[in-house]
Amino acid sequence: MSNEYDVIILGGGVAGMTAAVYAARANLDVLLLDENACGGLVNWTKEVENMPSYASIGGMELMERMQKQVESLGVTVEEAVCIDSMDLSGAVKRIEADDETYTAKAVIVATGRKPVPLPVAGDCEQVHYCAICDGAPYIGKRVLIVGGGNSGFDEAIALLDLGVSELTLVEKMDRFFAAQSTQDALAARENASTRHSTEVLSLNGNGKLESVTLRNMETGEESELQCDGVFVFMGQQPGTDAFAEQLRLDEHGYIITDDVMATSLPGVFAAGDVRPKKYRQITTAMADGTIAALEAERFIHTTR
């Protein structure tokens, strides 16, 4: 099987799979590589209720439908891929992954964002970043949520609905940032409590998490909280480390593009959450992916 393609798309989230659909429908030979499973952060969303044509649909189901469409168009999809190196500077782009060399005339970077890790997490197996993915083992158990934004509160409610016995949510800043209606919904739960101005100092246990040590940022007072699992929602950071020496990034690590998703290298485009942008929604990622694919097609045809 040839490893030569017209377009290689890095990342199988909404932006990447949308780009794959448009590129394939333009009769381009397309390869999509993802270091995990396709779907990106949307896989972690319990219900999507702002996607046109669906009043409500599970995030994982939506991504499964999208991937099925991508594959039906003849796109080669490779998941759980480890990229060893890449050279995007030449007329032919080269990517080394899992002892294979892939080449293409254009590349679309859609590697999205990743959760900001809990600094004291270490290799603790009871620290998680997705309630939908990892919540089931904590039915009837005590959990801690770290992060007072919309994600933290939404996932806290999801865990309570799942059946955790006791839940505490902490936020390092002096206030919570979630929508007030969501804060009110969590406050109405008898087995949930919240603390702002609170940070996690340590995770305690012998081979398995037993408690966490918390510190009040205003008073300095420390306390211990019995806990079976920790779910972290402290924001996200762009998955762009591999491109730092090849593409122009902004001060926060996002790939700088123009209005048509072109990066600092000819034939390399970026789409979705890897770009600096004001709004990060499924629909805006789809728009980015659409534009990137159309521009990649244009680039290929004009450089032949």
C-alpha cells in the first residue's frame, strides 16, 4: 500500500474530520492520523445540544457518526498513532510514525487541545480528566472535582447523576466561573459541596488514593478530605508541542494562521482549537476544517 497522499490531516476531532470530508469529496487522496481515538474532546461531552439538526445527541455518538461518514468516503484513518518526527518545510511533507513514512503535498493540523494536568497528580491512577469516560467505577464512592468553570460544574452534575455518593468541587480562584444556573443546580444537591479559594496540595494513599490535602488560599489553613477519585477540569492547552520548531505559534502556543487557515509554511494549514480564536464550538471547528480543506485543494492544484 502506498504511503503517498494528497493531504495528511493530523487530528481526528471535529475540525480534522470535517476537513477529511471536504478533501475526500474534492477527490483528494486523504490520510487522517490521530494519536488517540477519533472524536477529540467531543467524545467527553455527555450531551451536545447546540449542534444544528440534532436537538440533543451524545458527544460520542456524534463523533462515531462523523467517523463513519469519513471512512465511507475512502479516507484512510489511522488511530493510536505515535508520530516520531516530521518535516513540513518542503514541497513534499514527510511524517514518520510507527516505523512508517507518510508523504503528502499538503498537511492540515487539527490536533485540538488537551486538559491542563493537575500539578500534584503524578502517576496516580485515580486522577481523571473525563467524567463520562471514567466515572462508572466511582458509583457509590466519594469524588473531588478540581475546577470551577462550566466544565467542572457540568461534569460534577453528571457524576452525581451517575451515582457517586459524595462530591466536593474546589476552585483555586476566589470565585466560580460557571454559569449561575449551573452553580445553582449543583448547590441544590444534598450530597455536593463547593469551595473556592482552595487548592490541592497533595494526593494521599498507599498505592491507591485515600484522601487529598487541601489548602485555603486566603487563610493558609490545610485540611484533609477523604476521597476515592479526582476529576480535573482546569482548562485546556493546545496540542502543538510537536510543531514549535516548524510553525509560527503565539505566546500561548496556538498556531497562527490567516483567515483561510494558512500557517507560516506553504501547504500547511491549521484548523480548530489549535488556532487562537475567541469562540471554540463544534460549529466553529467545522467551519475551520471546511476552509482548511478547500484551501488545501486550491494549494495542491495551483502548485502542480
